[in-house]
Amino acid sequence: MNRKLTTNSRLVNELFANYISTFTAFCELINNSIQAKAENIWIDINYANENEIHPTIIDQIIIKDDGIGVHKNELEKKLLDIGTTNKQGGKGIGRFASFQLGKNVLIETVGFSHNSNEYSKTQIPLHFDMFGKNLNVSEIDIDSTEEVLSGKKHNTYYKVTISEFYSSIITDKEPKKKIIDKFLKENIADAIFEKYPLKIFNKEITFHINGEKIVPSQFIVGNPVTKIYPYIDLKGIEHKIVFNFIKIKKIEKIKVFLTTNNAGIQTIANSFEFDAAWLSPKTGGWYVYIESNTLPTDLYRNVDLDDMDENWKNYRPFIKDHVASFYKSINAEFDNFSEKLKSDEYYPFKEKSSSSQSKIIVFDKLAYLVEDKYHLLNDNNKLREIIYPLIDRTISNGELDNILKNILHLNTKSISKFSELLQRTDLENIIEFSDKVARKIEDLEFLEKLVYSEISKNVKERKELHKFLEKMLWVFGEEYNETTKLLSDKNLEKNLLQLRDDTMIYKKSTKDDNYEKVDKSVSSITDLFLYNERVIDHKKREVLVVELKAPRVKISPKELEQVMKYATEIDKLNSVSKNVSFKILLISSGINSDAEYRLNGSRQKEDNPYFYFRNENKNIEIWVMKWSELIENVRRKLQYMSHILHTKDVDVHEKASRDFEDIEFGKYNSTLKKIAI
């Protein structure tokens, strides 16, 4: 039968690649099944033969449920009208999530009509190529196969078959269409459980994956624990926040998931990893799901803004504190042991020692594992006089094999990796350095988003970007790392601001070629002006001045003349000591060819890709750069440092989480770190 799609045109762009990943898109299909009151969901994945040359790892995915299905009389309303909201709270486009996975989609459904008292079976073939870029969706012909089923009773269902997955040629340009590792044979069941743990545990939904039913006992230890805590927002309104703690068999990490209500289903909006040095080695892995029926979902959308969003700034410690409180309550055994251990006469660190904190933490946890097996401290066994120094010595020497293998019976892989980990002489410094590199890489990526991407829509005021950049002055040079002090000389501050108003106000024009076409999402970003000082020694100090042009401004000779005028006026200030130097940075998203010509001439004798001018007294310099060049240069340095850490096998965080799963290691404060969903 020939049918037509209908839609609100503004929704067309939301149809494809709307989700953060292919697995998230796939879960939207599962949500549709849950909303259709399904009790069983069958997932069949046909993996490509490893011996075949194949562009993707999967040939076909089928998802089928035993929900209410769709009768042919309701096809127009429930399936073919893209803009419908027939599922409460939904946008009516989730059923098209299939196209994020593959080009070819076949929908098959059996539904019942109470009005006509009959069952029908329908097949609707869809293909991505049907949706041309400029095609009016309402002109698309849908060649459906529809029939009324004879007989009194039929099982209703809804089934989606997806094939023709996207090749690397497409996914390299559109990474959201790439089949991710959660679809692999060894991962799919765990990934499904992570999304729907309580529905699986409470047996609201039974999943069947490639013919095998997944049951709660495959994943969960014991029963979930539910805690409800009150949270007071900035407006003084109280919200009930529900924490569900679930102990997991196959992992050793504690993952925290923030969930939101999506058309009646709690779905994961953001995920974090919780860790703390005080955690017992026997804590194990947990999933923590946090939900609220009243808290606005905008809060979760602003997680990426971190401390820049006041609501999230307050909510984050609330989450961390209550998660920490839960694990401290179940951590009593280890805490009691640690306290008792530290007062024991044979404890090797009773006197103030030069041992690093990391070594002491590892000792305490190893001693706890020994205690759990042999009860040396509890039974007042004097073998402690031998065992404790032995543990201390082997940690220092990096030779733990005897203790880990013969006493604690850990596996060979864990012993080898843990021994490698402890061969380093000062793990604390390595951890701190690795942390700083990782944090800087994250900060740099965020800065790039703030400057260029649609996240700028969430930066409500100019001062927020200003505030963030003030904390990231290290991008302009490592000498500004940890430099947060603003100008102490208020008279100089006033002069700098006045000079800027007098010399650097510009008007964009085609004639000056200082106008850059940009996406509408960033066109509203304004110029920014930063200034900062650092004390070099008891006589000298340096003032950093940053003029950040809006993304729509291209640097032309006009802007170069303005910044030169600015530097000249600073040089004329009688109130400024010659012991004060100035570094003036002019930054924009683009530089036109005439300006590039001038810059290249200035840089010929300089080993600085951003140099433009230095005055005769050598106390004023001007640097000119594009944001993309600056960010790429800093990223390259950070990636190099990260690579060096990795190749020297001292990336402690990675090794601890990846290679040594039996003992928590290497963090001294509780942390709640955002991770990918």
C-alpha cells in the first residue's frame, strides 16, 4: 500500500545522528519497546565473519518486543507522522533512531484494533537514501505491506531490522554513526544492563540477546540499596534525590550515573567515576543511579560547564558527599583496621618518615588483605613483626611476588602489573604530574568548545568566559601556570582599560577584510580583554595583556595598527617603571593575507611563531596568533607529555585502573570525575 510521511519541517534535522552514539540511538529503540508495555525484548546481532573482508563488524541487528504493536489503522498517527508525540513526553522521532546505525530499516508489527476488533500485520521498508537533503519529507512514498490476520488471537509485537551499516568513509566524517564497542559480543549484555539495571533486577523487562536470556544474577551481588536525600536548590526549593546503589560483579570501579525522565523512562544523562584513597580493597564495583522527579534537566545539560554553572557547582558536592557517606558506612571494617594498624607497635610508619603517601596507602591495603586472610592483628600474632617489615621492604624494592602470590594468592597478571607499578621511586609526583597533564588536556578541549562550538550558547554572560580564561593563562605560556593574581597596581589597570577604549575599538568592513563569516551559534560572542601580572623577582614584574577578538573578526593590518598604537601609548606612560614589562597578545579566529605578510616579515629573525613587535627598551612585546594555532600548539605539547608518560610506563592512573583490579590505588581524596556515557 502506498503511504506518505508527514512532518513538521523543523523536526527533519533531528531525525538522523541525533544521539551521542550509536548505542544511545539503539537504546532509544529499546525505550520505545518499554513504552509499548513490552515484557520481553529480543536482540539479535549478526556479527560479520572475522575471515571475511567486511567494512563493519556487524551485518544486521534485529530488535523485537512483545508490546502492543501498531495496527494498520494507526500507522499514520503512530509511525508515519514524524512530529507526533503519541508516547507521553516524547518527541515522536525516536523510532527513526535506527538510521543512525544503518541505512536500511525494515519495520514489522502486529497490532490489534479495538474499534474493528481485528489484528493486522504490517511491514514498512525505509532507506536512508529516501530522505534527500532538499526533499520535502511529505513527498516520500512509503510502500508498505499490510494485511488483516485471520483467526481469533495473535501475539502483538514490534520488530525493527537494521542493515547496511555505515562504512569508515562515512563514519570518519560523522563519528556519531560509528558502531561502538558496546555492541561487541563480550560487551552487549553488560551495556544493556548498565542502562536498565532496575528494570532487569525487578523483572519488569526480560532481555534475550542472541537467544540467551540475561538474568540479574549475571551482574548483581546482593540486592540494590535505595537511599533518599533532600537537596535544597539555589531558590530554596527542596528536592528528593533518589540514590540507587547496586553492587556489580564484573567491574572494580564505582560508576555514578545521573538520570533524567525521558518519556516515562529514566535514562542516563551523564556518568562519573567515584574514587577515594580510603576505600577498602574489598569495596568492589558499583553502579550508582541518581534520579529526581522535580530537579530540572537543564542542570545535567550544564555539567560540561563545571564550576561556571552555579547550580551544578552546588549539586556536584551534594552528590559526591552522599556517595562518599554510603561507602564510608560500608567501609567501617577497613577503617577500623586502619586505625588499629596505625597504633600497632609493628606498624612501620609510626615515626614521621620520608615515605610517600602513596606507599603508605598501598601498605595499609596490603596489610588489610593479609589481615582478612590470616587475622594477624586481631589475634595479636607476633608474626606481624616479620610480615609488616617484609611488606614494607617489598613495596620499596618492587618485588611483591612472594606476598602477592604465596600469601594473598593474587593472579599472575595482577602480581606482574602491581610489581611494575611499584618500581617507581616517587609515585606521588608521577600521579600529580599525570593528573595535571590530563586536566590540562580536558581544559583545552573545553576552551576550544567555548571559542568555536555551539556550547557557547550556554555561556550566558561574557564574564563567564572571562572567568574561565583567567584560570587557564597557562595556554599562553607555562610561566603563567598557577598565576591567578590580577593587577596589584590599580592605576595601571585603569590606564590599560582606558587605552584599550581609545586605541582598539574597531568596525568590521569588507574593505578592511577584517570580517570572518561564522556559524550563527557563535556570532554573538563578543571581544574579551584580560590582564594579569606575575612577579619575576624582587625588582621585576611582567604584565600579560590579552585582546581576544570575537570569532567573527579577522585580523587585518587595521587591527595590527591598533595594537601597535596600544603598545606605543603604554610606552609613553610616565607612571610605569622600566622594571615592568608587557606581553600583549592579539588573538582572533582568522588573519587576512595582508596581515600575514607583515607578520612573516617580523618573524624572520625570531624563534617564535607568534612574534610581531618588540620595543627598543625590550620591555614591551606584541604577539599575534589565531586561536586554532594556539590551541593546536598547546595540544601538541600536552599530547607529547602524555605520550612520554605512557611510553615510560608511568601513567599511574591508567595502569592502576586497567592492570590492577584487586586493590584501589593512587588517589588521596574522593573524586567525582566525568566519564563518557
